[in-house]
Amino acid sequence: MSTSVVLDVLAGERPTPTCVRAPVLLNRPLSDRYRLLRFSAPTIAERARAGQFVMVSPVAESGPILPRPMAIYTRDAGNGVVDIVYGVVGAGTTALSAVAVGEAVVVTGPLGRGFTVRDETERILLIGRGVGICAMTTVAQDLAGRSVRVAAVLSGRHHASIIGADVFRAYRADVRRVTDADGTSGVPVLRERLHRAFDGDPPQQILTSGSERLTRLTAQLAARWHAAAQVSIEAHMACGLGYCHGCAAGGGDGTHEAPLVCRDGPVFRVRT
């Protein structure tokens, strides 16, 4: 991430991942840009923590296809299912969109370090844009049974491109949509809107994903409100396990390697 915001690695252990051939239960359009894929993977559904991801690839007859990192959109440990959201942008995701119900995908996960919500947190603000929103829906899912007030700011080009609103509402979050089309998603406008909404009762934590400009905004808001901030970083990955060292988050000094998004993230603490 090429930003002036300084990131720190969060403490904590990561669950041991597993690799499975997961039967596909659903693979359909979700919005004008994205599709929803649901697969059966009981072990992953049980182990996954909020903000973690999986590596997914279709089983192709023409040969292997490199896996793609996908945030866990929702998971249901009771039924052993996991949902992910993806956009069709290249050969791999085009092949993924053609997988029919009853066929299988290869899934490795859960991977990475997820979000940490403090026990003392009473109010939390989530800010996301585009498919980056999918990294935070599981936060709302986990907090539904706790007395934590969740506000989710969802940003997109227009209302039809915003995803996750139904999931956040299902888990009692206060959803606020902002779009390029109506001029509400620009950082200066959004900043002032959030100042008015939260200055009198600020959140203790702010989580964000999917945008460098929103990460910088999050750092500014955290400093203003003396809140703790975390960001989920998106990156291209070949393995998702830290073997290929291809997803450095920046900040290396020439002697020590920069943190890897897959191994040390994807969630990092934003230093304020």
C-alpha cells in the first residue's frame, strides 16, 4: 500500500488452514459488478475469524488455475458453509463464474490475521468501498450477539454497486451508503459528515478496507477521536501462505523484509 499511513502487525495466532475440494451450493450475480459464491467447507466455516480470507480456484479440465484470495463474506459454522464475493475480471474469475452448483472449487483457508475487537469497545465504525466491504461483514456478524453499536459506511460508484448492506442490516448495523453518483463519497464531504455524526459520541475503534484514501481518512478520524484503527489490505497473491513472498505490504528497510499481507495481515493496525 503506497500511503503515508504507518502500519503495524497485530498480535495473535492464526488458525491452521486446511485445503479442501468444496462443493458449490450457489454461484450467482449479487450486484451489477459482483457475484456470490457459496460452498460447503465445515472446517473452514468453524475456524474462520472475522477479516480472514481464503484462496479459491476452480477445478479446470484444461489445467490448473492459480488461486485467488477472497475475503470471507459470511460463514455459518452450524451448516458448514462459507460465502465469498468476487468480480469477474480475468481468466481465473471467468472460470470461477462458470462453476455450476454441485461442482467443486479448491479452497485453502482460513488464512491471515483478522480484525480484533476489544472487549471494552462499545461503538465501532466500519468504512469500506467496493469489494473491500466484504472483509468487514464478518465483524458485524460476530458482534450481533454483543452490546456493541456498529455503524457501517459503504462506498461505491452508485447505489447498485454497493454490496453488503443487507448483511450489515441483518446483524443490526447502522448502514450509511455514500456514492460517487450523488457526490457523498468524496473524502472531504464524507469527513465532514462523519464529524457531524460522531463527534458527540465517537467510536472506540474504526475498521476499514478497500481504499488507500479511506485508510488515510480512518487514520485522521482515529487521531481526532482517540480511537484504535485497523485496515484490511488487498494484494495479489500466488500462495496465500507466505511461501512466495510476493505480497509485501511495504516498509522494508533493505535489511528486514516488509510484512507480508497473507502471513502478517491482511489486517494491520493503523498507527496514529
